[in-house]
Amino acid sequence: MAEISDVCFNEAGLVPCIVQDADTLEVLMMAWMSAESLALTLERRETVFWSRSRQEIWHKGATSGNTQKLVDLRYDCDADCLLALVHPAGPACHTGNRTCFYRSLL
């Protein structure tokens, strides 16, 4: 089994995490994780991120109730990106949309 130390964090101590619905495979959002938020995610089995704008730990859904129950947490071949498969308890986006990827450039 992998360890948190196996993950390659960037110079800011963060790693991107793509969040995907475990049932539909729809991409819901992308957020950043620190080693601490990654450890909390694994411990709580809910997504916990690092807010770059607020410079603090952010438990997804702590205020909105739109938590994300962790089904699996994977990392890519370079160990520099995470993929969280979740069961969402509501919309992922702060706008109220199910996914943050609701706009198209085409």
C-alpha cells in the first residue's frame, strides 16, 4: 500500500486532486491537497482540501452539507496528481452546479 510520502507535492507543498463521482464517473471538481489535508481525507473518509485563497484546511461540505464520501483515492503514474472517487451528498460547485465543469469553451 502506498504512503503519503509516495506523493510528489509541488514547491508549495500541494498536489492537485481531481474529484470524480464514483458511480457516474462525472468529473465534479479539482482542488488542492496538502500532506495534512490528504491525511485527514484518508482518516475521515471524506474529502479535505487546502484552500489557497484562505490558506487553511477546508473540509468539503463542512458548512454547506455537500460532503463527499471517499470511495477510493488513487494517484497517477508520476505520483503528482490525485483522483478521488466519491459519493457526493450534493453539488460540488460553490455556484450550486453539480460539477464545477459546467461551462464549455466550444
